[in-house]
Amino acid sequence: MSKIWHLYIVEARDKSYYTGITTDIKRRLLEHNNKIGAKSLKGKLPVNLVHSETFNNQAEAAKRESEIKSWRKQKKVALINGL
């Protein structure tokens, strides 16, 4: 049985966004907020989950992550706000 993968977007203290993928969002948020993982978030903590999507495999999640990471902030805000 394959794992379910999640794409997630967190908002950092400085209002920047970080996009990533994981099989366990709760664990990943704890890691981010405990300074384990993404170096780009250090100094910007805490982070809060603002968006997530579910995928059947890592490849699909990674493809969506790449797509969203290429977007400008305005387009990410629209996604987060459901526009």
C-alpha cells in the first residue's frame, strides 16, 4: 500500500510562504517550528499551516510543489484564499 502525500504551504512570522511535501503534516509542522529542516525558515518562526492538498504518490505531490514554488506571492495568496 502506498503512502498518502501532502503538499503544504506554511506562512512564516515575516508573512513569507514556504511550500513543501510530506507524508505527515502534523509532524512536519512540529519539525519546522522546532528548527528541524528547512534552513530558509530559521529566524522566521513560528510557521502556521495555511494550505494543504493530498496526493496518491510522491511524484504527483512533487510536481504540484514545483508548480506552486514557481508562482509569484500574489498567486499563492489567491490559492490560500480559495480564489
